[in-house]
Amino acid sequence: MVAELTAGVIRTVQDAARRLTGAKRRQFEAQVAIGYCQGSARKAETIFGWGRGRVQAGLDELPTGAVRQDRYGQRGRRKTEQKLPPLEEDIRKLVDPQSQTDPKFQSSFLFTRATGEAVREALLQNEQTYAPEDIPSARTIRRVLNRLGPRCPKTATSLLAPGPLLGVIWINCLFQ
């Protein structure tokens, strides 16, 4: 069977597989492996350059018709708030008392001048809650601060002056 495959046919089959994703790709690769590679995931890997784990998963799915879940959402790095659940509440406790409204009352947002570095230093001083090696970096805390509140609206960006105020974060006000 393998002798029937020319370089052009192999490229066409590889291109067709590349255009598919997930369960459809596994099913296609399994059918090609059965048709041209005697049902061997290793031969399919050698001839077509596919991962034999994926081909084997497709071969396992074919007889039963049951499709494996891809679980894309479980990949990647978890957010800091998920790794350290009390961190978000502790940051809010530190930042909320420093919040103030726009002096001209042109916006309904509260803002604070707390930077990521200042919040990190305050967290380091509270040694009962976190060990120093558990507290994330200032950049990570800045990102957490930005996730805590909405972005400032386009009209309010003029309130941000260049320099030390770039660490300003915006928190949604209750009287919107």
C-alpha cells in the first residue's frame, strides 16, 4: 500500500490534515492510517510526519465514535488570582481607602495613585498572610490592578499626566 503514495499525494494528504482541527483531524488521520498504513500510527508518523499520539487517539475514537474532549481551556498558565485566591481581596483592602473621585466631577470613576510597586511593598509588610517568595512581582500586581477595575474611558485619559501618574488605576464607582 505504501508504494502507491507519491510525494505529491503525501503533500496533498498532509495539507488536507493541516486544514482540519480537533476531532475531525484525528478522524481523518486515523482513516488515512487505516487506508494507507495498515492501521499503524507509527507508519503514519513516518510517512506523513503526524504525531503518532494524535493518530492513535483517532484510531481509538473511530470504532466507538466517542470523541475525546480537547480541554483547551485547561492549557496555559493560570492567573495570579487563581493561584493566590486571597490576593485580590487583600489588594482591594489596600487600594480602596486611597481611592478618590475626579476633582472636577467630570467622570463617575474612582481612581487611586497606588502603583504595583507600592502595593507589593505593602503586601511584603504584612508577613502573616504571605511569605516573601509567594508575593508576585510588581508587574504582575500592576496587571492584577488593571484586571480589578474597568479601563479608564477615552474621555478620562486626559487626566493621566506623563510621569508618576502612569500607575493610576480606575475602579468603577458605585454612583455611575
